[in-house]
Amino acid sequence: MTDLVREAPLGQAIRWITGNRLLQYPEERPGFELPTQYLTKFNSEKRRQSILSPVNMKTSGPNLQRNDTTTTSSGDSDLEGLGISKTKSRMDTQPYSSE
């Protein structure tokens, strides 16, 4: 019920008047910790970014050129490890009717 009131215009007004002391979101409360699934995903993204950092920087005169020799793989294997599946796009699904 608190969530419903917080999301309503009245709840947003209460939050604004009280400086977000009332009707706080879970992440605004003291002692909040991210769920394990988010931590796992965040750590894998952080690791992937450190691997995919600028690989080969060459200078040729005043211009900088970046040569990336690595390719990014789809994150599907990471999602499967978390028990999460990727939503299919329109191109991946079949139409309901043949009109």
C-alpha cells in the first residue's frame, strides 16, 4: 500500500515536502544491499569493461587512432548463469496471424 501512495502525485508531494524522509524507496533506506543477482551482473559487466578497454592505441602525428582487435560476445551466457532470459525482439518471434 505504501508503494501505491508513494507513486501517486500525493505521495510525490509528501516526499518533496519532507525532503524524502517519508515514503522512501527501498534503496533510500539505511542498510540497503543490492540483491545477489544484481551484484553478479554488475561484477561481470565491470570485468568485461576492463577486458574491452582500449586495446591498442597508436599515435600518428596529431591524430589518435584506436584499433580494437577484440569482439564483444553476446551477454546471453551471463544471463543464463543468473537464471534470467533475454526478451525476444519482433524479428525473433513469429507473427500471431498471417494477415
